[in-house]
Amino acid sequence: MKVYTESNHFTADQKLIEFIETKLSKLDTFFDRIIEARVNLKLENSGQIKDKIAEVRISVPGDILVAKHTDKTFEASIDKITDVLKRQLIKYKERMRETI
């Protein structure tokens, strides 16, 4: 699976990019036909606190799975997103089995 990372309003360091790639590569255990993952990282200024928004789009044959989460750190957002995407992949796989 190819992972494309895009960061808006800042430059993501290599450590964060490697963290994202390792987390998303674990999704291959649930569904091995993932084509690519596109990660969009944004900073949002809401008063004193800068929230970090992460959005991940995973391309699978015939569909795109999307998850978005806002947290204080990008690592926490990616952790939550991988849990959501894991459930989505399992449901997608079940739907694929039902159509066969």
C-alpha cells in the first residue's frame, strides 16, 4: 500500500510521517487489497488551543473509505482513525463476501 501524506499550514517532520506509515500499514492485516492511503494533516486555530485535524482516505477496489478525527496531537488522531478504518475495512470485506 502506498501512503501519501500532505500537511497544510506546516511541514510534517519525518518522525510523524514514519509513525503514520507504520500505523496504516497494520491495516493490511485486515484487508490485503488496499490500493493507497491519502493522509491530510491540518492545523486549526480555535482560540488559544491549536487543534490538529487528521483525515485519511483509503482506496479499496470499487470504494473509498474515509475517516477524520480532531485531537491535541496528530499521533492521537491517527490512533483513533486506524481503529475506525479497521472497523470499516471489516464491514467492507463482509459486504464483498455477501456479493459473491
